[in-house]
Amino acid sequence: MRDLSGQARCGAAVKADAYGVGADQAAPRLAREGCRDFFVADANEGARLRPLLTGARIFVLNGVFETSFAQTLAHDLIPVINSPEQAAFWSEGSDGRAYALHLDTGMNRLGLIPEQAAAHAQSNAPAPALLMSHFACADEPDHPLNARQIEVFEALKPLFPGVEASLANSPGIHLGEHTHHDLTRPGIALYGGNPVAGLPIVMDCVVTAKARVLQIRQAKAGQTVSYSAAQVLPRDTTIAVLGIGYADGFHRSLSGAGVPLRSAIEQGGSAAFDGVMVPVIGKVTMDLTMFDVTDLGPGVVKTGDWLELIGPAISLEEAAQAAGTVNYELLTSLGSRYARHYTG
Ligand SMILES: *Cc1c(COP(=O)(O)O)cnc(C)c1O
């Protein structure tokens, strides 16, 4: 992402515990690669990372409130000011300390609308340390809103002469050099998520998730599996019961095909054993999920074996699609029961 950012510095979104990957591990690792600008969602996340990121800038995307003001100052966090009210609050109490200014260029999430940005520029508030905005549709490169957001951002930039600017998230970086400005803010791509569907660049696999076979069972055609007896077995089936469930972020929507709660998606989720895909059967339960391993042949998968849920054989995107969600949500829902091993 640093190379793709061209002339711009490459920052990192490490909010939500670095997208579930573990910010305590990911943020210092990114700092060792030269990253100096980090983005968290709230002051608590920033405070936790401050001791690990000495000398780096930590931006708080949610801004600053009375409840987080002391923490923001104490941990030297830079609030991203999202409204005229936040701007007034910060300039009153912060004694001229740095802030970033967020402009809403078309997402209607956080940030000052153009008229408010113009009023802010004309006020006697000190200049921001960073001017930023956020794309709504950068993962769809041809979406007309991209061009409109770029245009609005470029029109507002001259109101803040000499101020560094930041626009591009992971998919935004791929829209081209004109979105890079001074600083990019990738998140998902740093953690192995493909930011734009169909991109020729193959992302490195950053996260592998595995679950263990607790039991192998033989069931007869016509019997049912899991809650609600929703899955009726069409054949004699070898079932691997894995110690993984929705409490681990293996979403209930990954329940097997034929389970009535499924609507948008035909297939359920899968696991992989030796690169071979085996489907979920029945409903995913809190701690346990059943997989049909019949086609692997008798005795191949055994109690104690580990099956891959996300990793080299099953991309984040494939798993997310089967769950009816996005790679972002799968990563951020990885549960706390996983034993986590960091390499590299
Ligand atoms: C989360 C976030 C990012 C990172 O987005 P990715 O799509 O994960 O690269 C950048 N900027 C803002 C404001 C964000 O909220």
C-alpha cells in the first residue's frame, strides 16, 4: 500500500483492534515499516496504542467529546473534528493543539458540509493539521459519486492553504494518483482484504482462521442435523463437528444450504481440509458447527484435526460472501476464543 500510494505518505487505519487482527501487534509492526500516521475510532483505542506508538500521530476519527477531552490531551491524540460544534469545543479548550478537519464530500456520515467548511476557514480557528474526507463508493471504481467527491474535495482544499490533505482509503488508493494527496489511509488492504472486487493484485493472506474437529459422526440418509432439524440429510453422511460457532464470529448466516434462515445466498459456508472444501450442514450454533466431510472418504478427517475457515484455501471475500457480508465484518468479528499466533 505504501508503494501504491506513490508520493503520498501511507498511514494506517488501526481502528476496531486493527480490524480484529490485534492492534497491539499490528500497529507497532506497521510503525516498523515506516508508518507514522494512525487512525483509530475513539479515544480509548488511541490511549491503548499511545505507549506502543511513541512519536507517531494518532488520529481519533470519532472526534472529541467532553467525556474524552482529558484522555485526548493526556495521550496526545489528534481529534478529527466532524462538526462546527466539535470545532468550537476543541478550539475553546485545547489551547491551539492540533486537530484534523473532516469534510463530508457526499457520504453523509461524519464531517463538515462545504458551507460549514467555508465558514470554518473564515473563522479565527487555528488551521487544521490535516484536511480529510472519506469515499463512499471507492470499491466501485466506476461509480459516479467517486468523481463528485474528488471534485468537492479539490474545490474545498484551497480554503486551507498549506494544510496536508488525505482522501484515499484502501480502495480509494486504487482510483489513481489524483486521490492520494499527502497521506493515504488504508485499512482493510493492510489486513489482507481485497479492497476492490476483481483487482488483478492478489493480496497476501494475512489472517488464517482454523477450527478443530471435536468429533466425527456417521449419520443416515433422512436424519436431520442441528437445531430446528432444518437440514435433512439426502444421503448417508460423515459429519465433522468443529469447535467453532457464531460466538467466534462464524456467523449464523453461514448455516448450510437448505436452512430456512438463509435468503440471499444459495450456499452455506465451507471449511477446507488439505485444500478440499467441505460444506457446513445444518445451522451454525453458538460454539459448534457441523460440516459434511463424506466426500473426503472414510477416515481422512479425524478427531483433533484442524480445518481452515479463512486462509490460503478460502479467501476472506469468499467466506464473507457465503455469510452475506463483507470482508471487513468477518475480520472485525473474529472472536476472543481463538488462540492467536502471530508470525513475522
Ligand atoms: C475505516 C476508515 C478508513 C480505512 O478504510 P479501508 O476501506 O479499510 O481502507 C479510512 N478512513 C476513514 C475515515 C475510515 O473510517
